[in-house]
Amino acid sequence: MTPEQLREDLLGWFGPAATAEIGHGQLTVDVEPDAWLDALTHARDALDCAFFDWLTAVDELDAGIRIVAHVYSPSRRHGLLLRTMLPAADPALPSAVGVYLGANWHERETHEMFGVRFDGHPNLIPLLLPDSFDGNPLRKDFVLASRVAKQWPGEVDPGQSVGDLRPKRRRNLPPGVPDPATWGPDASSASGP
Amino acid sequence: MTRSSEPTMSAESIDEVTEPTGDGSGLGEQNAASRTTTEGTIHDITSEWGEILEDASGDDKVVINFGPSHPSSHGVLRLALEMDGETITQARPVVGYLHTGIEKNCEYRTWTQGTTFVTRMDYLAPLHNATAYCMAVEKLLGIEIPRRAQLIRVLLLEIDRIGSHLTTLGAGAMEMGALTGMTISMREREEVLHLEEHLTGLRMNHAFIRPGGVAQDLPEDYDGVVKKFIAVLDKRLPQFDQLLTGQPIWRNRLAGVGYLPVDACLALGVTGPILRSAGLAWDLRVVEPYLGYDEFEFEVPTSNAADSFARYLLRVEEMHQSLRIIRQCLAKLEPGPVMVEDPKIAWPAQLSIGPDGMGNSLEHVRKIMGQSMESLIHHFKLVTEGFVVPAGQAYVPVESPRGELGYHLVSDGGTRPMRVHVREPSFVNLQSLPAMSEGALIADAIAALGSIDPVMGGCDR
């Protein structure tokens, strides 16, 4: 099926609860979290998408945590990107391991990296991170401090103070990194602890 | 204690230990039964060993920790194996020892700097990583790279594939005890690394493939050097057939081991030689051609055996097919630009190779330093801040030596990625190890692991 036909099929099946768009030749379907497992099951059974490709998340800051999964049908040569949006405060989703066995490690990784809870997962323990690790590193509020706070290229001349190296204008910061005025070495003492 | 009292104490303790308790042989009866023959005393140790074995081999299962640093664990991988006697009842791969947070780091760097990171993940296929990443960036940018850049990428990818498969065979052979297989693989891989160094400037971690094309053109003598490489490998690849393919030990260790049928592959997301060994001719170079792979003539070898031996044969055959593609690539290469001409993306220097072997066009430096303040500012901004990528998301997969390697990039319209997710074949394929090895021996689990060929730097990222 072409992405267009697939889109019609899916929209007909989901009704108004889903939206679908085609970008860069790739069909992307957004569903509500309640419909997540139904959507995956439908893709597997009705659309022949037997191949589970991957699952991950994107922290979209205020909008929430977006879960993305890609499934594909080797027999009919079509695939779709299924997405759903979860609240950043307490993201939870039913586990897809019952639908696709291969989702196991992907969900464990997403759990530790984004703090998303996958209810019904058989073994939701850290995969890549050590047991003692605290935090969800791929969340935007987990700031990679050394990359932001440290001056580059560092102190060029002996005797030069770090203050002299501060850029004159505001640096272009990665998404999710707080304003240097409220966070980091330049934070004013009033807002600090 | 006085000095003189010491010998007395020692003598007493020695007496206690050596005091005869049985037939005067010095060995206690409680340790082992013995009988005296004309040849001397024979100690019967089997009865006792039998008791120990009986105690140990009851219903109790033993958990064996294997790795993370073991010569046969194919990288920094740990396996927790639950054994019932010699049989594995449960196998659990424990990963994460090489996790370096590359996906997070990419969010803090410009789009171009990302190539430096991604080449360090799957260190056996760095050029595949860079290509998939750059193709995803190019998709978001909506640009088409010049034809020569495409062909250079194909040339490098196939050289990379050969190097990766050689390392796989070498590591796998070493794990099976076939050390000569390892030494000849590594010798051939050295040829690959020498060639890559000649073409890109570096043996590994090239960062040669950049969003928009490649960093610089191939050296002038590339044609002859690559042809020499092809001639060397044409001569040496058959050595694998002579040394390993027909060898009974190699065949018996691998054949019928690590069985994974096609439906299990699909449910787990397993791709690459494992999926092709199960009979599905799934190669993204053919089913979803990229970089003009549809212009090339090559075959996708498959097998129906779905075992480790089939995967070994496929890898050897894929190297021959890669050489075929490289030959066609040389015939197709024509002079032309190797980077998009968009001044908002390509670094402004039209680099020429200086005597130091690096691109450092004096002409360009003279122009921006002396004549055009504007180009200097532009150059500076492009290098330090990077280019802007329109908001959106894109997923681009390529066929790496280990299977589908894909990049899911999300941009918020800035000069840095919002999210870089890597669909790593090693990570996904490793999930199939329990299915391949449960019910088998530890020795079979090693063979299965070698045929999965996980690269832990890629798996853990």
C-alpha cells in the first residue's frame, strides 16, 4: 500500500481519535494513549506489519513526552510511525510486549531514559544505566552541565580569569536548558539555594 | 613470648597435622578410601567425587556469570546463564557497560558535530553510522547531495562492510578456538583500515561523511589504490573457504546452532545476516534503495538453514558482493562536486589538499582574511553555530553489516538536534540471544553470539 492508502485505511479504522500526516514520504499516525495497544494490534494483524522496528520517546518540553514506534510490513512493503503524547508529570503507557515481543528492550530503555512507566512490562528494570543511577538522562530537564557551563575553549592565557571569557552576547542554548541567569555558574545568588 | 619457646610450639602443631589416623599413609580415612596393592597405595577418590556430583546435580540449578570481560563474550557483554547441568535453561544478556550517552551528547552539539559522535558508536561500521545520520539530516533539510558524493559514500560503505565482516569472522573464529581464522581476518582488515586511511585520512572515527556530502574529495590516486585493494582481497577471500568452510570442527560447532526462524526474527525486529539466513532476502539496499544502490548489480545471498553456519557463509559471500559493488563504483565515478553548493550548509572553503595532506586552501584563507569581512563572519558563524534545520522528524534506515541501522531525528528548527534516536542493529539483534541459546550448551551460546555479531559500542551507545 502507498502511504496515502494506508492513511485512509487507518483514519477509517481509528475514526476521529487519530490524526495522520505524511512527511518525507513517511506516514505518521498520532493516537490517544488509550488507543495505543489497539493501534499496534491493528497494525500487526490487519496491516500485516509483522516487523517491529523500534520504539523510543521524544521529550517535547511543555507538550509532554511523545512515544514513537515504527512498525513495518515486509510482505506488503509499507510501514508506519505510530505516536502518542503522554503528560510529562507521570508518563505511563500499557506495555506493547504482548503485541510485539521485540518491544521489550526498547521499553526498558525508554523507561530508564525518559521515566515512562510501561504497565504490564515483564521486567521493567534499568538496561543500559547502572542500578545506582539517579534520573532520566534523556529528559530535557536533565541538563548535561559540563557541555553548557564549561567555557570553550577554556582559559587561553595564563592569568586570564574565566569572567573575561564570558561571551558578550547570549549563547544559543540547546532546547530545554534553563536560562543562564537562573541556572549554572552565572545564576544570580538571589535565585540560588 | 620468648624466642626459645617458638620451636616447641611449632613442633606441637606439626605433630597434630601429621598424626596418622588410619593406615599410616598420612591421609585421613575421612578424606578418601584407599587400598594397598603390590604397586603401592591406591586412593579411591571416585566415590567421594560421585557424592559431590550427586549433591550438585540434583534439581538445583546453577547460575553462571559470563563476562562482561571475557575473551569469548564478543565485546563488553555479560551473560547471566542459568544452567541445569550442561544445558542453559535461561540466558539473559546484561548490557550497558559501554553506555556513553551519545544520543544525549548529540543534542548539545551542532548538526555537523553529530557526525563525530555517531562514528564512535558502532566502531566496526563507523561510515554506515555517519551515512545514515547525514541522510536523515539531509532529508530534514530537503537537499539532494551531488552524484559524486553519493558514489564516494557507496564506495566507502562497501569497504566498511568488508572490514566489519572480516572483524566479525575474526572475532567469531577466535571465540571458536580457530585462531588462524582470526589472524588472517585481522590481516585483511588491516588492508581495509589502510585503505580507509588513504581515502578519508583516518583509520577509524572518520567524520568524513558530513551533512551535504563528504568532507573532501578522494585523493588523486584513489583509483589505483582501490584496484590494488580489490586484487589483494580477491586473492585472499578464498582463504576463508580453504581454512574454515570445509573444516569439520568449524562446521560442527556452527551448523544447527543458534537457530532462529523468520517469524521470530520479525517479531523481535532482527535484521541483517540473521534474517537473511532465515530465508528472507531482506536487504535495504535492494528493498528501499538509497544513494543510488538500485544502479548497481549485486546479489543478496540468502539461506534457509537459519543457523550460525549459514550466517558465516552469508558474510563471506557478502564480502565478494561488496567487492563487486566497489568495482562498479570505480567505473561510475566522474569528476564533480562532493558537497552541496548551498552556502548556508556547506563550509565555505573549497578545500584543496595542501602539502600536509589536509585541506587548507591558502587562496580561500587569503580571500576571507583580506578581502571579504562578510565571508569571514559567515564562515565563523557556520562553523561555531552551525546551520539551521527545519522543524520536523525523519527516519532513515540503511543496511549496515549487522542489519537495519536507522536514525530517527527530530528538529525543533534550531542549530542542534532536538532528539537523535539510533535504531541500532546490535541492540535489537542481541535480544534474540535467549531464543537462540536456551536449551543449548554454553559452547553453542558462544557460537550463536558470534553469529549475532553485536558491537557493544553500538548496542549501548
